[in-house]
Amino acid sequence: MVDPPRQSSPLAPAIVWFRDDLRLSDNPALSRAAESGRPLLCVYILDEQSEGIRPLGGAARWMLRQSLAALDQDLHRRGGGLTFMRGEALGSIDSLARLTGAGAVFWNRRYGASERAVDGAVMSSLRARGLQVESGNAALLREPWTISNKSGEPFRVFSAFWRAFLRSGDIPPPTSAPDEVTFAAPPQGATLNLDDLGLPRAPAWAASLPAAWPPGEAAALSRLADFLDGGIDGYASGRDRPGAAHTSRLSPYLRWGAISPRQIWHAVGASHHSRGAANSADCEKFLAELGWREFSYHLLFYFPDLARRNFQPRFDAFAWRNDPAALEAWQRGRTGYPLVDAGMRELWTTGYMHNRVRMVAASFLIKHLLIDWRRGEEWFWDTLVDADPASNAASWQWVAGSGADAAPYYRIFNPVLQGEKFDPDAAYIKRWVPEVARLPALLAQRPWTASPSQLAGLRLGIDYPRPIVEHDAARKRALAIFASVSSSAIDA
């Protein structure tokens, strides 16, 4: 049953500006606004016009729409709802504040340079008009400026960052959703419906996304509970097995803020406490993955061009190949290497790819094909439902060797050996590359080595492509070119 709106407060309303924090619980901006006693006007602005704001990719736009719809429903159950706007954030917030006579605006902080510039301009404008403006931390366990090395500089190596993080004190516990909230009515005619934002109900290429990613806060918390109820057992080793159910699949919910890292951190800690040392290694490894996300935002904050510029400048001299046919073969899962192709098809179909396979697929594009890591980062940005401005860029640069704490240039994943090690029964490969499903596991990893009788009717080069590059030759080529850039600078 939907509660009727409560609008009894004599105070001027407060605007709660939602962005990447689409939940009610553990939401500092919402909590502080509710504590003010003001009636709340909850707003989401699709800002694709402010200078420097990177447009979202197709899969992320879909996930955003579903997440907004779920939050709108959650607010309606409390007697409120989301107000939708589209346009430059500064003008939109300023207009909304004037139309409603708002006395305060609350939001949670963002960490990209362009986003911080927008937020700073909005804050200055509102405060100049006498409005109360507050921001909070909903996205991170520790904000980037709170952790530095002994010289006061940002960290460039994850292991050192993580040690400092773990020494930095306890993580505050998550907070509950506000108990009592009074809502203000949105101004008539000044706001949009969700459909007016132009966000897709489903990407044209992936009709299966709704089943894979039920949206919203309740779905995120349910997925976390399921993961901790046995899924985390064996995570430390099983997380590398794409055919096994040892990953949390929480990243899209973290990306859009349907769940907070504090909620995850404390839930994992409670699970570890209740079960003792049995899953200690699994919990520590899982929390370290949250740590990599924190490190990525640390990098984004201090090095805002992370998605566009080599973190290590000497990589600027690298002569990447321009090979549109090879890039398209990689994008479509037609490289002839089943593990790579399985990952790329999983991505295209579900908006997600297993983390181990992400590394292998990225390494293949960069090292085997010598195509600029930025082309891969852009493809993931467009096709991942969890496309994250910090983690996506930091991880691509890590694989390329151009980033912070990067993999050394001579680490070139062999996609066949990676498949044999982490998908030994080829379950993952056979799911996403059905062309090789009838082959024995070993041959499914390398179908070009099979005899005509072993291929069981599979026509290489027709039904399924032969490898577009030969591994040993591609590896030697990559080693020579990467080493020439200057191994002393690349081996970070």
C-alpha cells in the first residue's frame, strides 16, 4: 500500500539530488535531508551537457533506467517519488530551487574532475543565493584524500595503498533508511517522466538483460545475502573459475549505488565473525576486491584523465596498430580463441563478463592484436552494465602495462592455457561458444588442433573462425615492441 504524501512541514523544501547513489538506506544525503525536517523533493538529472561529462554507454543507460524506476517505486511506497529532469545540472538545479522555493540542497560526492567541477559550480551558485548545501560520502569506504603515502602523495601501487587502507581505522557502519520523511510536491510542468529521459527500456542487442539484472536496492541486498550464504565459500580460488558460481555479481549494483560499499564491508565482516576462520581467506580476498575499487577511485581523483591518457607517459610513444577488422572480430567474439570469444559473447549478451576473462580478453586485444587499450576501454564502457569511470579505466591500463601498479609488459596471457587452467571442463566456453560444444574439453579450448573426425562436423573458417593471430608469433611481436618502449619505464 502506498502511503499518502506528507507535506505538513512549514519549512522550505530540501532538494535531494540523486546521482550514482540510487538507494534509500546508507544514503548520507537522504539521511541529512530527512534530519533537517524539511519536506523533500527527490530529483534525478540526466546531465549530458555539462562540460567534460562523459556520455554513458548503451548498457549503462539501460541499467540506469531500471535503477531509477526501482528507486522511484521505493519512494512512492513512502509517499514520494523521483522528479526527473534532463539538461545541464547547474541550470536544472538552480531552476528547480527557484520554482520550489527550496531552502537546502543535499547530494553525495562524485570523484571525477568534470563531476567535481559541476558540483563545485552548483554549490557556489546555491550558497551565493543563501541556500544550505551539504554533500556526503555514499560511494566509497575511504575518500581519496584521506589516504596518502608517507610523503603525503597519492599511492601508485595497490599493495601499499591497501596496507595503508587497512591501517586507517574502522569503517563506519551503514545507516538505515530514514524512518520519517515528508515530501514536497514537484512543480507542475517543470519536470519530466522517466520515459522522457530517453533511456532505453532494453538495449537493442541484448533482450536478456532484464532477467540477468533485476534492478534496485532490494535486489542488490538479496544478491549480497545469497552470496554470503555459501557463495563466498571458496571465493579466494574459485573466483578465477568463470564456469563456477563464486563471484558476487554485485558490481552493477555498486556502480549505480543500489548498494553501498559499507553495507557490503560490514555484511562480509558479520559473515566472517559468525563462521569463524573457515572462510577467512575468502572474506579477505573479497574485501580486497572492494579495495581495488577504492584504489581505482583514488587514481581517478588524482589522475582524472585515466580513461584517456597513459598513466605512464612513456607509453605515449607506443605505435598501436590500426586494424578495424581485428577490432571487430574481438568485439563480436570471432577471434578463433574460444575463451576470448566466450567472454566477449557473454558481455554482448548479458552486459557483464567474468573478471578473469576480462583480463584475458583485454590482454588479447592489447598484446596479441596491438590495438590501443583505449579502444577496448571504450567498448567495455558501451557494453558493460557495471561500466565504472574509475575501475574500467584503471583495469584496462593495468592490463596494458601503462597504468599504476601495472602488469609488466611481458605478462601476456595465453588464452588457451588460461582456459585449460580456469575452465578445465570448458563449461564456460561451451555455454557461450556453442560451435565447439560437441568437442572434448581439451579440443574445445583449441579446436584448430583437432583432426577432421574429432571436429564432429564443425567447419573451421566457416562455422567458427580459425585464430586470427598465432599465439607464439603474436607474443614474440608484442614482447619486442613493448620492450622497445623502454622496459625500465614499463615494469612498474
